[in-house]
Amino acid sequence: MSGEAILRGEGLVKRFGGLIAVNEVSFNLYRGEILGLIGPNGAGKTTLFNLITGFLKPDRGKVYFNDKDITGWPPHRIALEGVARTFQLVKPFLRMTALENVMISALSKVGGLEEAEETALELLEFLNLSDKRDWRASSLTIVERKKLEIARALALKPEVLLLDEPIAGLNPKEVDDMLETLREIRKRGVTILIVEHVMRAIMNICERIIVMHYGRLIAEGTPSEISSDPKVIEAYLGGVI
Amino acid sequence: MRALRMIKAELSTKAGRIFTAAAIVAVILPLVVRDQFFINAMMLVYMYSIIALAWNLMNGYTGLLSFGHAVFFGIGAYTLMLLLYRGVTPWIGMLLGGLLSAGFAFLLGIPFSRLRSHWFALGTLVLGEIFLIVFANWRAVGGALGLDQPRRLLLSPPSIYWLNYARPTPYYYLALGILGLELLLLYLILNSKPGYFFQAIREDEEAAMASGINVTLYKCISMAISGFFTGVAGGIYTVRFGYIDPYAVFSMMRISVYPVIAGLIGGVYSLIGPIIGSLIFVPTAEYLRAIVGGTLGSRFQGVHFASFGIVLLIISMRIPEGLMGWLEMRGLLKPLMSSGGGSDER
Amino acid sequence: MVDLWLLGQATTSGLLLGCIYAVVALGLSLIWGVMEIVNFAHGDFLMLSMYLSYFLFTYLGLDPLIGAILGFLMGLALGFIVEKGLIEKVLGSPPIVTILVTFSILLIIRYGAMAAWGPGVKTLHPWYFMAILNLWGVRISMAYLIGALISLAATIALHIFLKKTYTGIALRATSQNRLAAELLGIDAKKMYTLSFCIGVALVGLAGGVLSTFYYVVPEVGGRFCLLSFVIVVLGGFGSLLGTFLGGLIIGVAEEISAIFIPPVMKDVVAFIIFLLILMLKPSGLFGR
């Protein structure tokens, strides 16, 4: 883990009417690390994701990527700049094949169809989806769709990958596969910020964890520090850590 | 070239062979059939096919349902006619009409791209009404009475330069030629980057944004292409009939709704669907108008258009995937140039 | 320099007219808010109600305000039949299907009316059609005034219904979060039917009111569909207060612009306002 923060959030605030979803959140994501973002449901994690990736504009605060102010940029521009994301409820392009799905993102980065196809094929291979490349996304299982979504994000050749609950719904074997894949992704030079509920996975793979509760950041530290932090335990009200 | 390989592959499928046969028939038809009414009817089918294809680029391929394509048609029609008054050949008139429509469509996309599907559709419907009102009250372009072609054209001998023929046959080939060109161009576009992006937008706009697509820009592009061909179709109408008025060229029922019904009958997820739909719907509608219209008189229009509504209702509730979609689902035929490839193995 | 008095006159008329327009748009907004569909046939249900009032007045001598009440009831019944018979069946489908279904209904109603009653324009003139009230120098059309009062009453009744009654609150809950509402035991299907019925009923009421001074013709639905659309976008999708204010704004804009431009073009003004709103503030004035 190097000292520079590749992605930074400063004082981010987001309100929906009377509800304050993100309340003065500041965070650092360091190049090369795998950072976990946890918190009870409704803590504001996905909202924070949306603020970072441009799907929502913050009421206050800023987001910096490589020291560039990307606050308020449209989502596609942020994606092209180097911050890619997946969605909690996967959003595949259903009528298109797996290969075409990944090619879409690849095409955003490179001009030609051939190059895009190459990139897409390589990524499908990397995520073990090669044999499904000509299958319509609507025919894929939920696990395959999750992997497809990651492949699609990686086709943007991002420096940062934001994963929104990639592990939910997977069986233990699939979880291990996914964790291994994430490690491989990091080896390729991608910094990862992952939101998850499955504790064993988070503890396993993240070097650092930040915890949100009612829109605020309540704790930050290593997995062992977090699991013994009384504030965190209280927030989960006896949830399994 | 990759494109040529793809076209060859497409044409060697079962559907492709049927298409090639049909295309050959279409080209030699006027040499074999003498009935001018029939030739004229086929010309109309091609003209409506041009609109339906263009409409479907927006709807079936980009997810933008429009009830206002008459706007693009009318702009094309008026542009050609007004340029004709200034002594400009209709060939240029058609091109400029298409370009003007395209430009307008592109600009329209900027505010309209924010509208979600329902509101977008309603907005286009409303736009059509607005154009009708404006042109019907705009005396400088003829107002409610419309515009006749310049008299000297009526008196000049027919020429390719002025496209002022008396028989329908030249217009038949004009429409057929443009339809062929449109089909080719759309096929190439849909198998290139913009085409992929359009379909991604149709499938899921947010995911498209997350994949680096400037959704607003590509929606505008889709609309511009769609507007271009529809505008050209308006030009074809103008040279063929030599007279235009706002109630004809900005007509919601005659111009905007026809491609919707044709597209739905034929199937919106392929390029060939709207053409098949036009082939089925247009002659039926026009035939009914000629036969039944006479007996019912002024009340007829109501019955005629209400029946469109019934047809639309039945199709959208029973077979929204259209004829081609139905054939595809039953494994009988993979329609020519269909969107979204791959197999559904499960 | 425009005559200030004329401006004041137009504003007053506009506010009254706007109340009536608002009721029409409220129906559309309610249906959209709860069901997430646009009722393309909205304006044409209005047209049917106008014809109802016309026939009741012409053949039975019934005052169109009674026609308005009967129109309201007819709206409830018609809305119920259409929703349960057609719309409910396609609610799970992709948007294009529901759009096409309500659009088909538009065609069937509009052109069915043309087939049944002919394309001619009809008018009905109750005694207060020509009556003008003179309030502090401002001339107010009696028909507008009565129409506005009824519309205001309907709006307030709707507001109370939505805010104070259990059913109304259930309706609002469904519009905000269907899943959560269902978890609370609310039957979403019943809510859909209810919202559609109320939406069409409102338009039934407005039809009776409008028939007192507006022309009755099969295509009249198109115009109100346009106006409602602009009003809902103006007021913000999902905001009833916004929609009401949007109605007032459009009413005033229409009356004022009539001073400067030929009356046929007033719809164009409304549409331009709509385009400006879309370009500057996509969610309208108040909406989410």
C-alpha cells in the first residue's frame, strides 16, 4: 500500500428531502489497496458510490481522482477517466450476448470492433465466462451475471474499481472464486473499493475497512481493529462480525 | 472488409435467401406488371418502409418510442417544395430536407433525452400537434392550403433532374433505391460502435452510462439518423404527389402512427421487421380506405382510424414481438438483420 | 407599453382557467405517480365526458354541472373497466407495451367518437355561458368562475383524501415505494385500480365543467393531452402541488399570450415553456 490517495472524498453530503443519506463523509482510497466499506442496511453505502461515480450530485463536498476534481462529472466521463463500478442489482444488457456486453465498455475506450472484441474475449477468459460468450445475458445465472458485470467494468481499463456487493448470493465455493478473482484484479494494477455484507469475505480480502452508519463514517482501520471496535459492534446490534 | 463478409454471411442464411429473391422480384416488378395502381401502391409501401425503418432505429434499437415522426417527414417535404420554388433540383432538396430534419432531430434530443420512455413518447406526440398548428397557420409557407408544385414544372417535360413524371414507375424505383440504401446504411451502423451503443442504451441507460457511453449524445445521433431518412421520405412524397399541405405531411394518423403499427406487426427487433410490417399493413389500410371509405362517407375516417387502434391494441397485448419475433421464438426463421444475437440455451 | 389593465384581466381569467386545467393534469399526475404509466387516452376520456354533458343538456335539458357530476361517476366506472380489463393485464410488461395499450385506447375512443357522432363541432350554452361578472372593474366570465370553483373544490377534496384518509395515504405510499407498501399489507393492485379510476373521474368532472364554454369535438382530447403533459412536466413528476401550480401558470400564460399572438398559437406557447423547463430544470418546478 503506497502513500498516495488515488481516490479521495472530502466532506460529502447528500440529502433526500428530510433524510440525510450521506453526512460529511471523507475517505481516502490508496493506490493498490483493497478497501472495504461496510455498514448496516440504509447506512448510505450505495449512495456514497453513486456520489463518487457521478450518478448523484453531492449537495456539498468533493470527490478527487488522482487529485483531479471529478465532483459532479457525468457518469460516463468518470467511467472513462478511470473509475469503474458495478451495481448491487446487476444490470446486464439482457438482449445482448456476454461478449457484446463486455465489448460495449471496451468500445468506449478503443475505437475499433476488432480491438474491442479482443479485449472482451480476454476478460471473459479471465473471469471464466469464455464458454458463455455467445449466450444472451438473459440466459446467464446470477453468478455469471455478476462476473459479467465485473468484466464489463474491467473493459474500461480502470484504475479504480468500485464493487457493490459482488458476493451477495454466492455459495461458499463461488465466494472463494470471487475473492481469488479480486486478488487477481488487484495484481493487474486495479485499486478496489468493495461494499459488502458478507463479513468473512470482507475480513479475508480487505487490508483496510471503513464503516458507515446513518450516513456517517464511524470507524476506520484494519479488519481486526474494526471487529473489536465497540461503535461498530453497536451499529450492527449484535450482527455477526 | 469485415462488413462485406458480414453481409455475405447474412444473405446466405434462410432469411437472407428469401430476402434476395424478394429484392430481385421488387426490381423487375414494374417491367412485368402493368397495373399502375399496383405500382403506385408498392411505391407507397416502400416509402412507408423507409419511415418505419427509420422510426425503428429509434424505437427497436435505441429504446426511444416516437409518436411524432410526422415532424421529420413534414420538414423534409416542405424543404424540398420550398427549394423547388427557388429552382433547386429535388435531388438536392431531398438531401437538404433530410439534413434539416436530422439537425432538428439532433437538437430535439437534447431536452428530450431526459424524458423517460412514457414522457418521451407523449412529448413526440405533442410535438407533432405543435408542428401541425404552426404550419397550418404559417401563411408564408402556404398555411392550411399547403403548397402546389411550381407551375412551370407541371408544364415542363418529365426529367430526372426535376423528377416530375406522370407515371408512378420512376418514383417506384426512387423509393426502392432509397430503401435499399437505407437498409444497407442502417445495417452498417448497427454493426459498428454507434449501433452497439444504441442497443446498450435501449437495454439499460444507467448501465450504459457506467460503461462510458454519453447517453444523451448517442440518443441525439440516433434521432438524427432517424430524422434524416424520414425527411428524405417526405421529399419522395413531395415529388410524387406534387402537392403538400400540413394536414397530410404532419398527420399523426397517416404519418406518425403508420410506422408504429407497421413496426409492431413486423417486429421491432430486426431490420426486416418494419419492412414486412409495412408490406402487410399499408396495402390493407389503403385498400380498406378505397373500398370501405366510399360506402361510409364522412363517418368513415372514424371507423378507419378506430380500427387501427384495435389492431394496435391486439398486437401490443398478444404479440408485442411482432411477426418476425414470433417466427424467431418458434425457431422457424431467424429474421434478417436482427438485433441481439446469441442463443438462449437454457 | 401593454395596457396593465388588460394584463390584469388576462391574469385573472388565466388563474380561473388554470384551476380547471390543473384538475385535468392532476388526474394524469396521479395515475403516473401511482402506476408509473402515462395515460395517453387521458384527454379523450375528457372528450367523452364533454359529449356526455352535451347530450344530457341537448336531449334532457340537464345543466352541465350535473353533467360534471355524472361525468365524474362515468369516469369512475369507465376507469374501472379499462384498468381491470386492459391495463392491469400489461402492467408487468416493458414500458412500450403499456404505452401502446393506452395509445390504442386513445385511438379507439377518439375515432370511435368520430365514427359515432361525426366530426362536427358541438357547443352547449347554459344560461351562465354569456354571463359576465364585474368585480372591482375586472370582468370575469361566469362560466370560468363556476368552473374554477368546482375545480378548486375537487382539488381540495383530493388533497384531503390523500392526506387524511387511510386509503389516500395508502395510495401515496404505493406511489412512493410499492414494495414497502405491499409489505405493509397494502394491495398494490387495488391501489392501481383506484388511482386510475380517480384519475379518469377527475377528468370526467372537468369535462362537464369545460363543456360550459369550450367547444366539443372528437379531437379536443389532443389539446388537453398536450396541456396536461406540459403541466405535469412543469410541475414536476409526482408533485400534486406542483401540478396544480403548473396548471395555473399555463392558464395565465395562455390568457396573456392571447393578447399578443393569434389564439391558435397558444398551445405553441405552452410547448415552448415545456421545452425551456426541460432544458433548464429537468424535474420541473417541484417534483422529485
